[in-house]
Amino acid sequence: VRVALLVLCAGGVLAFAQATPSRQPKPTTDSARGKQSFAGACAGCHGLDGKGGERAPNIADRPSARLSDAQLFHIIQNGVPGTGMPAFHTLGSTQIRALVDYLRTLQGTKIAVHLPGDPQRGKAIFSGKAGCVQCHMIAGEGGFIASDLSEYARTHDLAEIRSTITNPASGNRPVKLVTVSLRRGDKFSGRVRDEDNFSLQLQTLDGKFLFLSKADIDKQDYDSQPLMPSDYGSKLSPNELNDLISYLMGVAGASPDAHSKKDDWDE
């Protein structure tokens, strides 16, 4: 398979951590297996030294972000939708771990950046106790009314993600649901996506879009509270918050020191 292994996004590349090169150890059976996998699956695009080519970026000595071993494993195994990074389902867990180990060797570091919690427990919290999945979508699954969080953790650091969850009022654009009552008696609840002097575009909780004429609307009643719950700081324990944040970071292939670009949790 001659495909790019680590093309992480359509508009740019998130590479890996760079540390001071150290004397490389004598290859072990696992690292030799990883080198072989890299040569067969990746070198055609990244080059045998990992320094890139016409079809893939330099992943050896031009890192711009940190990824933990677990995040690399997830990316190799599942790919990155919408990019040139495929899912390597044909590789077993042992092969992927060996490949990650070899990638660390190319980067001159064995240092892994650890997530603050457990992503699998975080996934269960996202879908269960926290109820995030009712409004937010991740990897094509979940609600429609709030923002898609599949890439959220790539542009927000750990502290900001935690703050947004526990103190959503600090966000710039809190979302409130509205109930629109028509003159003929119909009522629809959802989120206003667009509005002008003559019409209103409403997205209902099931994801459907309604285009309503202002002439047909009797009144619009906005909820008093934002859509984003404000009690996660007390509802979730510190460990559960860590797990939830780790899930978001793992899905996005983000690192604990990612830089914030915008606040779109409530979008």
C-alpha cells in the first residue's frame, strides 16, 4: 500500500514531537519489524528516512505538534477521515506498536506525551453520563444541534477544553434553543441557523432544517438557559473530566499542548 501514513488534515500537516537526537539503540526484533512495515507502507511517499516527498510531508525532523503513542496507534489503525490518511485495518496491534516505535526512532525520541485520562472511559461518559452525544457529533455519530467535536481538540489546549466544559458561560457564543410559534398554531423547537428581516432558518433537534417566513411567525421564545449544561464541574468528578477530555483529544489526534485558535464548542 503506497499511501501517506501521517497526513493529518486537508489544509495542513500535524507532524510529531522533536527532541534532541540521541544515540540510536541497536535494532530489536520489534523495531526491525517496524522498519520493514514503514518501508513497505510509507516510504514510497515519506521516503525511507521519513523526510517526505512530493506526496507526503517530512515527519522526521520538522515536527509541529506532539502526539502520544496511543494517538499514533489510533491514527494508524483508524485513519483520518477526509484526508490522505487511510485506516490500516490489515495491520495487527503488534505490528502497529512496532511501527510507532520505529517512527519514534526516526524522530530521535522515545518520549511519549500522555493523555490526562482514559479515552475509552471518556467515550462512555460522552455518550452516557455527560449526555454530550445528544447535541454534539463525533466521527459521524451523535446529535446535530451543536457543533461537531471531531476536530475540536486540535485547536484548543487541555486547559481551555476543561474550562469550556466546566464553565460554558465563558464562551463567546452561548447557544440557546428557541420555540417558534406560527400563526396557524404549529410550534417548532430548535436552533436558529440564519435569520433576516423576512425569513428564519431553524434546525430542529433531529437535524432537519425549516425555512419559515417571518409573516407566518407569531412569536419566538428563547430558552432562559444556554444549550450547554453548566453543572459538569459538579456532575463529573476530576477523573471523569480527564477521561472526557482524553476522548476528545484522542478522536482529534490532538496533543496536550495544542494551541487554541477559536472557541466553537457552542457553535
